[in-house]
Amino acid sequence: MSSHRVRVGIIGCGEVTQVVHLPNLVFLSEKFHVTYLCDVSPGALQLCSSRLPHPHKTTSDPNELCTASDVDVVFVLNSDEYHAEHSRLALFSGKHVFVEKPVALSSSAVNSIIDAEAETGNKVMVGYMRRYASAFEDAMKEIGGAGEILYAKVRDIIAPNPVFISQSGTFPQRFSDVSEADKEALSQRAATHVHQGLAVEAEVTVSKLSTDIWRILGSLGSHDLSLMREAFGMPESVLGCNLQFPIWTVLFKYPTFAVTYESGFDEVPRFDAHIEIFGKKKTVKVIYDTPYVKGLPVTMVVRESVEGDENAFQERTIRRTYEDPYTLEMLELWEMIVNDKPVKTTLADARKDLLVNKMIVQAAQKLGQL
């Protein structure tokens, strides 16, 4: 089994596929073999097809890809509105699934995939790549448990993605050749799924602002809020928030400490993303660089007193590997499929992000911000 190559079918040939997943799968060709591509954009499909160095098939029909005999795992990388439908289609077709975050825009949609996973016995992994960074896993060991935490912050303030993507060397392209029928179907699905997540499940008024917040918490926010959850568990409540664009903040309450979440976009061409944990005896900070430039290290900085000398201070910067989190994530996926290794980024885990998002928007509505 150690030499088994997992056959991959990809639904969605947009930016994340062009910049991240397709190049990584080609680099990891001893473990993965892309056999099928699917997209409703002929241009995107042709572009991604041209970048595969081996024979493969293409289609605009997800059902054709999911039922193909030469696909072991389906990568669901298209618009969020279709994640639940296409994940279920893949599971009921006998395939494993890798689905990008956000899994869905409502808990009911996530639950529908969980039910399919349980019924079929096939497995789903959710793409929270930052949580597979070696430095993050090291930091959890460094801090010494939740009882040692005094305060923490999660920060993700960055320039717009095109700044970094344009320097990635992957030369992605956007296409406007999607049919009007497909555009209309996507728009209707978006309205339905947002209404379910916001109005029905969160009991928050649907508006342009609340919709934008809900979607940004599910996309950019999922990176940081899922890191927070793994590090500290679920928060008890939201103490306060300021949900205004382009930068927003939230203060979460935990039993013995608080966590500040700050995120947004500005026009400074840098990537300022980290999680910092202030403990009784040390401070641990995990610093992320843009995931769109391959091979940039994730580093851990530890600041602490010197044992035996309470007046002395030391600072250590640890770079354990240049392997980027997306690559480490793919290696975990391969282990899940080939060696049945459990993964931490399950559907049940991802569903908790929606509960955190619900807490945020409910607090914002009470404060009159939505």
C-alpha cells in the first residue's frame, strides 16, 4: 500500500485549483494521479487540462466524474453553494472526498454530507491547511495546556489575494464564459443557502452586509477561527465585536481568558497572519506567510524566561520545515485514503465553524451592527 497512487477527480478549475491544488498534486505524483477534471467554464477546464503532464479526461458534468471507475477521491473545489451536493454525489458514487472550506453556508447542508458519509462508509477531509502546519502543531505542545493560557489573539490582516497570486508563478486566469443559466443557478443557490444559514439557523436578518459578513467568516475567517477552535476549544460567548469592512474584530470569552480575533484587508502588500498565545511562563506565536507562494515557511516564535534566572529573557525562532501546509495537508489526505489514518479536519469539526459564525452575527445584531 505504501506505493499506492490515489486517483483524483477535481470538480472546479478556478483560482485555488490553478494556484494550489493542481500544482501540488503534480508535484506529489508518486502519491496522486489526476485522472479527471470538471468545470462549467470551458476556458478554465482547458487551462487546467493543459497543465496536466499526462493523459486524463475532462467534463462539465460532475456526475460523470463522480461515477468514473478511475477516480478514488473527488476534490470538491468549486463554489461553496455546490459543496454539499457534489460531496454527497461523490460519496454515494463510492468515492472519498476532499472538500475546501467553507464546507457549506449552513449547518443543515453540512449535516447532509455527514449523513451521506455515515451511510456510505466513505471518508471526507475538509481543507483547513493551516492546521496541518508543523509549527502550529508544535505550538500546541509548547504552551502546556489551556490552564496555562492568560490571553490569545488570532490575526489575519492582508492585502487582497491578487497581490500574492500574481507573484506565485502559477499564472492563473479568470474566465467569463460560464453560461447565463449556470450563473442564475449559482445566484439562486447562494440566496437559498445564505437564507438557511443566516435567517433560519442564526435568526439574523438577511441583508447585503450580513450576507457579506457570513460569507467572509466562512472563507477567510475559517482559517483563523478553526485554528482558534483547535487551540482552545469552542468559545463560551462573544463579549463584543465590530463587524465593519474592511477590518473587523471580535472578542471571545473562554472560561479563564479571552481571545481577540482581528481580520480584514488593506492595501499594504504583505501577509500578516498569526496566532499568538500568552501563557503564564511563555508566549508562543505561529506566523503564517501567504499560501499562494509555495515553500514559504511557517515559523514559531517562543518568548520566555530562562529557567533558573528569573531576570533573564530568551526568544527562540523555530522553522522546522519548508514544507508548506498545503503539501502537509495532502500527505495527511493520502494517509487517510491509503492507510485509513484518522484526520482532524472532519465534517463534524467543520460544522463548529458555523456555530462560531452564528455567535458572531447574533452578537453583532444585538449591538445594532447588522
